Amino acid sequence: MSRVQPCSVSLYPLPHTTSSESVKTKTEEMEREEKRERKGKMERKRENNISFGHAMIRRSTEPPV
């Protein structure tokens, strides 16, 4: 039984609902999870920015009355 990491990782189950930043144990699995979470947040933020940016552009391209 040379595989010890899967067991050590399973000792710290990280629920997908809570932010992984609350758990400060630096396991590879957790870091990967954290990156995935952060990426998801960034994607959502970028989507909001894009829709907001489109509104701004539409407003600015309208000819002045």
C-alpha cells in the first residue's frame, strides 16, 4: 500500500458549497478545488462586466440629441 495521498485527501472532505479558503490545509486537491472555484467566480464576474460594457457602449454610441 504505497498510495497514502488519496487517504489523506479523504480525511479533509471539502464540500462544494463552502468556500475552500475557510480550510487552510495546503493539499494539492484543495488547491485544485480552490482554483476551480475562483475560476467560476471570475467567469461569472466577466459575464456581468460584458453585459454592463455592452450597455455602456450602446449608450455612448447613441448620437447626441
